[in-house]
Amino acid sequence: MAKIGDEILRVEHLKHYFTSGRGKKKIVVKAVDDISFSVYKGEVFSLVGESGCGKTTTGRAIIKLYNATGGNVFFHGQRIIADVREAKKMLKAGEISREDYKQVIYDKKFERVVTPEMKKEAKALTEDSPDVQERLKEFNDKIDDAKKRVGEAELELQRVTAEAQADPTNKELKEEVKKAKNNLVSTKKEVRLNEIRIKRVKHIERRRILRRNKDLMRRMQMIFQDPIASLNPRMTVKEIIAEGLRINGEKDEAEIDRRVKESLKIVGLVPEHAARYPHEFSGGQRQRIGIARALVANPSFIIADEPISALDVSIRAQVINLLNDLRENFGVTILFIAHDLSVVKYFSDRVAVMYFGKIVEIGDKDKIFDNPLHPYTLSLIDSIPHPDPLYEQARGEIKRYNPMKQHDYSVEGPTLREVEPGHVVLCNTKEFEEYQARIKANKK
Ligand SMILES: Nc1ncnc2c1ncn2[C@@H]1O[C@H](COP(=O)(O)OP(=O)(O)OP(=O)(O)O)[C@@H](O)[C@H]1O
């Protein structure tokens, strides 16, 4: 098992709402409704839940294929999604300092820097940067000082020119005019020089921000559910895999070639495959191409959105084993989105269970599968088909989750609470006590 380490991703109160229609006909679908969790280096963290509960939307919001409605997301400690509205509320309520609020604004700009308006945003961000502000102030002060001296030099030149005109034979005065002219030119040059310095500082900062942002987001990659729809049929395998490298500025053809071949090899394909088109491959091979495309960027974190559900049962295990190898050999952390619980049980370290846009339970795989607490998790686990047909026949009807019947939130609503170390359940106080009693009884 790979060593599990520091927090690599932190999701705080993430929301994603889809809206359609206007006015009275406006419909809001709260696909992801205030979810929080962390993912640690080297682990496989699975998001499970029935179709439509918001798993895919969560993955897409994290990698910024969607613009999140609210919440914060940190990746390698850097905020990549920032909630300005929430921060404003917290500032008003005195819950955060003005400095913290400014940081959120700064991060919001950083977040947007990966969109098409990259350069524009980086420019705005540059002008806000405290370091840049300090340097710009230094140069602006120099410009102000030099401009003052330009004014003085102009007056001096006028004065000596008038004197020289009044006394045209005076050689000394002629010399003074020359000196005054030179002084004016060099002082003007000083102004110009500092203006250029300002431009350069801004330019360098802008480049630095863009690079930081690209480098960071490149470390997060996604593997999609449908390997057919997610590969451009008109591009060769090499072009598909190399696309990400080219977008990120790689121009060296030999290097591109080397990295494409390396990625193909890791996913079990051969270099000769690079010249072919996606339709020449089977479903499983196409998914391998999708994985190679993600891998070429050397990611630390992969969001695998139902990567095997569109594949033939016979090749699912191969793709899962490949993902497992990536984790073992390259320390890649995986957010695995799936509804096939038997795969999740085999493949995950920790599991989060989602129901209608909310997380209802998070815990180590063993806790979720052997000792589920939330009634929705119980019904989900209960619905896993058992390999023994006799057992299947005997177990009777699967208990369906019915939130209206199974909870009483009339007095107190639920919040996510830690019922035992590393095991969090959505519950109110009464349920919390029941769950704790159940854990105690199970331990006896
Ligand atoms: N582009 C969209 N526009 C409007 N509603 C959407 C959109 N995409 C998803 N939804 C809705 O958001 C909710 C969550 O969908 P999502 O695809 O995230 O769920 P899921 O758990 O990944 O489901 P599945 O396992 O079927 O992929 C669903 O009610 C879905 O209908």
C-alpha cells in the first residue's frame, strides 16, 4: 500500500448550482450543496452515491471545468477556488481580518487566471501584488524626483539661454547653455528609464503569476467516464496526448515525442500506437489513451470520473490495476468517482458517501463498509449484490433509504460530526449519541 501523507486537496463548503429559466420559471438544481472534505497524498479517496447525487459535478468544479457557485478549494496549500461573497460576509461579522479578506480577493484573481482572460487577470493581479506595489512605489518616487529636476533643468536652461542671447560673445555662457541642455536630456532619460523599469517589473510579475498558476493546475488532471466521447476522433493518439504539453508551452518536438512514448508505455500501449486514431482501439485501450493523456503532464492528483463504467466487465480490472500501479509507482493521489461499490471497496482508502448534493458520511473504507452509520450508507451497502446466489435469495428486500421516515429534524437539523476518529456522519445530537453507542457496542 502506498504511504499516505499530507493533505493535497481541501474542499471547503463547495457549492455548485445549475440554474435554468428566469423569473417565476427559474429552476435551481443544487447539484453540490455545501460539501467539505480533504484528500491526502497517495490515497484513493472515493466519492460514491447513486446517479445524479452530484459526484461528477463535484469533480468538475474542483478541476474548474465548472465555475463553482461557492466555497473554497485548496490544492497543494494554494487556494484555487475562492469564495469572495462568503469572505465579505465573514469580514462584516468580524470573523476574519481585513488581511485575510484581501488574501481571498487575491486568490480569486489567481483562480480566474486559468480562464481565457488569463493575461488580463494576471495584469490586474500584478498591480495588486504587495511586492510589486513596493517596487513600483520606489520607481515612481524616482520618477517624481527626476520630473521635479526636469522642471528645474528647464528653468535653468531658459535662464542661461536668455543670458547667452544677451551676451552672444561670452564663451562661458555658451558653455553653460550646453551643460544645461545636457543636464535636461539626462534628467529626462532618468524619468524614461524608471518608466521602463516599472513596465519590466509588471511584466516579470505577470509572467510569474501565469507560470505559477499553470504549473499548479497542470498537476491536477482528469480521466473521463466515456473514453469515446472524450478523445477527439480527428486527432492521432500522439496529438491527443501531446496537446496538454503544447498548451503548456512545450515546443521541443523530440521532448514531446519522448514524453508521449513514455506515457504510452506506462499505460501498457506501444510507441507504434501513437500514429493511429482513437477508433482503431478497443474501449479499454481508449481509456488507457485517456490515462496517458492525463499522465503526460506528470500530475500529482488525478480525478477519475467513473473511469471503468463504460468499459466491458472483462477489462475493468485491468484499468483499475493500472490506476493502482500509478499510485504505487508514482505516488499519484486519486479522487475516484464511482457508483460500483465492489470496485470502491477493493480500490479505496477512504470513502465519502453523497446523497442529493450533500455528503452524509466519510470514513476509512473499512468503517464505511463494515460499520456504516448513516441510514443512506446502510441502504447503499445493502444493495451491493452478493456473489453467492443462495445468499441473494435469502436476504429478501433491500432496505430503501427514506429520509422523511428515518430522521426527525423538526427540532434540530443535521451537521457533519466526527463520531470516531476519521469517521464523520451527517447527524443531529440525538443521532450522534445513537451512532456513538452503536460504535461502542460493536467494539465489545
Ligand atoms: N449541465 C447541467 N445542467 C443542469 N443540471 C445538471 C447539469 N449537469 C448535472 N445536472 C444535474 O445535477 C445533478 C447532479 O448531477 P451529476 O452528474 O453531478 O451526478 P452524478 O452523481 O455524477 O451522476 P452520474 O453517476 O449519473 O454521473 C443531477 O440532478 C443532474 O441532473
